[in-house]
Amino acid sequence: MREIIFDTETTGLDRLDDRIIEIGGVELVNRFPTGNTFHVFINPDGKQVHPDALAVHGISNDRLKDEPVFAGIVDGFLEFIDGAKLIAHNATFDMGFINAELNRLGHPPISNDRVIDTLALARRKHPMGPNSLDALCRRYGIDNSHRTMHGALLDSQLLAEVYIELIGGKQAALGLTVAEQSDNKQSANTETVVVIARRAVPLPSRLTDSEKQAHEKLVEKIGEKAIWNERIAAR
């Protein structure tokens, strides 16, 4: 299974007017990085980088003046992502810009059924948030200290680690690989059992003392009917 974790940087937030100025991508095969990456800077063809965007990624028009326009990199980009699932954080934003650029060149849009949004995955798994890339790196113990500004390739590399954690961690990825290798060696009626180990050190609680006290008061107020009492008794 081939997946591409990717990110874009843009001149601003309006996909119909602003332009992509950087694309970074990381290839995963069976949920493991292959070392194969894609990274380009793109001349926005006369569109000025908005000051707010510049403050986020630090990529100026002067930096981009000698880079190719999107038409000059599109074939290489489409070849890199060919046949793969596409994974991005807040994918609606990135895919909106990608498809707008493709439309300007007369290329068909990339279908949504090829796209996985890690922000949506994170919101389902951690509904209390926060679920920014930086917050998820902190949650999963991923070192992002070198991320002083947004950058498409660096963010893709970090997101690849976050994505593996969101889908069950490295043990789950290893289990997938073992199962696929077994399918090639064993008959269809042979069962492969994959055991996913618990974390050696549990993740620390994100609840504050005040939140715990507020919860205890709420349970006490509800009384015997509180479902939480059943959860405690079942432990």
C-alpha cells in the first residue's frame, strides 16, 4: 500500500486567487517511510505573498523569483502521487489549492476519495483537542523543536510520524507489514495473529487538577444515577 503525506505553503488563504509556493511530500509503503520525497518551491506567477502568510512560512517573493511556475512542476508532482492515497492535515485547504492549480492548466481534479485528512482523524480520536500539528507532536512525543516556521517538507515528515500514531502507532504498522508478508507465503485459510503491545510508559493525563475536581463535584451532584459510578465499579 502506497501513501503520500504532503503539505503546501501558499501566498494566502484564497484558493481562487492565491497560489501554491511550496509542496513537500513523503512516501510511505505499508505505513513505513521509504526515504523517497518530493519537494519544490514554486514561483507564484506575479501573485504577491500576503504579509500574514509570510509571517507563517517566511517564503518571500524574492526567494521565489527564480523558481519554476506550477506548470513547470506539475508533471513531476502528478508522477510522484500517481496511484497513491494522499494524506494531509486539514486536507480541504491543501486539496483546494492543488485542484485550483490543476484547473488553471486544464488538468482534471484529484478525487476526494483518494484523500485522508489527518485533522479529521485527530478530531475523532481526540475530540477535546487541541489538534494542530504542533499539539499532536507534543501529544505523541515527536520532536518538532526544529520547526520554527512552517515548511512543506518538514511538516510532511512530522505529519508522517503523527499519522502512524493516529492509526495505532508503530506496532500497528508493523502488524500490517507482517500480515501482508504472510499473505504472500501462506495459503488463504491460514490465520496470522498479530499482537499489538501496550505502551511501555502510558501517556500522561492531560486533565488539570481543577478539571478533576469539577468532574468529581458533578458526579457527586448526580448521585447514584451517574454512569461514571458504573465505570468505576467495573474496573
